[in-house]
Amino acid sequence: MSIDVQQALSHKFTPLTTTLTEKDVILYALSIGEGYSPTSSENLKFTYEHHPEFSTIPSLGVIFCLPTLSQLSSVPGLSFDPMMLLHGEHYLEILSPLPTAGTFITHAKIANIYDKGKGALVVVETITQDKSGM
């Protein structure tokens, strides 16, 4: 593994656009087990688009940054074996409720790099906003 810290830190990732539909919101909710009680009003607000309180489960926000990881192997100054990549953790901060549909743009940057001896810890920061910048 070879790292040019300054070159990697100055890299600009390509912004990624994601379009989210009500169907995507429902499928995400079902995929994490939200439909276990299909007649529960608490479940239906995440799995039925005509529910008066239809909304997005906040943890859906973690999916926006995942495509950024595919760009890591092309970061100048960052050379590593992708088979040795370990995703260590995720932190999600939600500043406003996620809409149930829309187009979103994710901007990413390498926020920090820590030398771990035989490896390195690379912190990637992503910020996702709807297309209007909110």
C-alpha cells in the first residue's frame, strides 16, 4: 500500500446523482423488516404510499454514499488492493426529514487519512442534498 496523503486529500470525487422513488422507499423499508406486521399503522406509514403519514425510514440515508466507495480505487495518491478494503463504520447525520421521492446529489471527499502501520484508515465524508440544494 502506497499513499501520497496530500494528493489523496486534494482529490475531488465525481458528484453522484441518485433518483429515489416511492417504490424505492417501500422496498428499502421491507428489506429491513418493516413489513413484519402488514396491518400495523406504524408499519404501513413506511410501506404504503397512500398512508396519510407515508414517510421514509431515516436510515435510508446511508445508501447515498455507497456508490462513492467504487471510486476509491481511482483516487490519485491512494494505491491499495481492493480485496483488502474493510468498511469500518458509518455515521449518519440527518438535518431534515428525507422525502419519499426526489433526485439527490452526493458530494464526497477524503476527510482524513491515518497511518495504521501495515495499513491506513481513510475517512470519506459525503454530503447528500436534494437537487435544489436542500
